[in-house]
Amino acid sequence: MASPRAEDRLKSLGGVLARQGIFIAFIIFLAGFAIFSDKFLTAENLLTVVRQSAIIGVMAVGVTVVVIGGNLDLSVGSLLSFSTVMVVDLHDKIGAGPAILIMFAAALTIGAMNGLLVGVLRLNSLIVTLGMLSAIQGLTLIYSGGKNVDIVNQEETWFAIFGRGSILGVAKVHTQLVRVIDVSLTAGFESFTPQLVVSQLPVFVLLLKLLDYVVFGRQLGIF
């Protein structure tokens, strides 16, 4: 029979795993990939991961509120695809500004439909958003006609900076610094777009303020 001290230690360990299990698993996977792949911890790979995760990070902000409220939203990925196809298709037809406004209106309408079905009619969020996922995928296919959509002069559009630009020349400074330190890392930093990463920060701050100071956030009972 285990002693009381041993039982306390097991309970304490179980509590740590329950609270920090995801973080511990992340560290284990990180160490494993680093051991079995010599390219995993290179500057090029790490900066690529950070850049690609920026979009997911912004999406996660909205999903965080949904999860805190005790629901799920499986349709966000399909909604992102539909919004991208719509804004790119409309860009050359009506201009960047109107295209963005129409895209937001369409995305908000779809989100409102999810909210109506889950929040008002009290349907299961998992079932509703799973069905909406397929519906949005079909809507995207119908809208695009199964064809690729693109902007003719991508470099001339004013929102080309999103995902490609830099803030205060940070990318150029990093590139020059790497050329001095290690030429082999230059390609990795040249492909780094800090604007995309930095743009997450105001969204994260807005979420924290929303949950901390707004009545809606306080009602979620997190702070």
C-alpha cells in the first residue's frame, strides 16, 4: 500500500499533467523532431512555421471565444477558403475595397446562420458546423466553378503587403544581419514576412480586452 506522501506526489503529478499536458506533449514532440531531423530547428524551417501559423492564430482567436462558451466550430477552415476565393475573384471586377467589404458581409452572414442555429434554436454546435463545413465547401465550388481564381497584377494591389510585407524594414534588417553572421541562413530570413506575424498581436490584445472588460467577456466566466 502506497504511503500518504507517495499518494500526494501522484496527485500532484496528475494535476500538473491535467493542467499542462498539451504543453508537455508539445515539448516532447519538439524534442523528437529535433533529434530525428537535422533541418527541423533551422532558421528557414522555424520562420516558415511561424509565418504559416500566423493565419491559424488569427482564426484561433475567434474559435477561442466559441470554445470558452462551451461550443465548437468546425466550419472556420471552409469559411476561410470561401472568403479567400470571393475576395480574390472580386478584386479585379469591383476593386479591392468593395471586394473586402462584400467578403466580410458574406462571411458574417454565414457566421450569423451558425449563431442562429446554435444560439437561438439550441442545435448541437458540432452537428451544425460539421454540416456547414460541407455546405461552404460546396458553395465555394459553385462560386468558383471549379476554376482557379487569381489577381492579375498582384504587386500593384494595395493589400499585397498582407503576408508579404515588412514593418519598419524588419525583414531587410534581418536579411542583412544573417548575411553577416551566416550566409547559409539568408534564404530563410529573406522568405520571412514579419508583417504577417506582427499583425496577430493586436488581435490577441483585442481578445484579452474583450474578455476582461466587456460584459460579454465577463459573462463567459474566464476572468
